[in-house]
Amino acid sequence: MGAQLNAYLLSEDARSQANFYVESLGGEVLSVRTFGDAPGSPEAMKDKVMHLSLVVAGRNMLMISDSFEPISSSRSISLALTYDNESEAREAYSKLGEGGENKYPFALQPWGAYYGEVVDKFGVTWMITKP
């Protein structure tokens, strides 16, 4: 028996963050559930995202929810994307970095792979690799 691991991100604006990833990496939003879908939700919460799922970069599932508290970015977790194609990897690195911070330039590394690290405008760290 096995399990599948998916990233679940908390956001201050889940819809905008999901749209940014779809535009940057390709993909689509699969579903959006708001707190308004749940009975008894306070009026102020009805439009907030309870659960959003999307597919990016071909086959990778991400899930995002609006947070009730301010988001603090943390370096304890990074999302790693590995590409078979160098130009796709460079494009993802470039687009994810728009409005964010390029932490480590995307370049050929001594171990023989291309690698770069970028923090997107939502504070999520992405490690982009092309072996």
C-alpha cells in the first residue's frame, strides 16, 4: 500500500496565487470550494477559499486555502520541480520569479544538472532542476 504526497499551501489570496501558478507553469484550476459552500459559515467568510485544487506543469497537484491569519514565509519547505527540458525549466524559473526574488541563478551546476532557486511573490520557495 502506498500514499501520494501533495503540497497544500495557505494563502492570503488563494485565487490569485492559483492563477499565478497556472500562468507561470501551465495547468488549470480543477475545483474551488468556498466557505459559503458550507452551511453556517459567517457572512464575512462566504467568498474565502476553503479548498482549491489545481494541476500545474503537466501533472503536479497543488492545493491552496485562504488563511485566517497573516502568512509568514518559511525556509523550512521548498517546492521542487524537475524538468526534462531546459527551456521549460528556464521559463518556469523566470515566470515564478516575477515579483519575487531570485535566490540562486538558474545555471549549469558542478554536479552536471541545471538548478535555480526562486521565491515567488507569495513567499513560496521553488527549486527548479533540469538533470
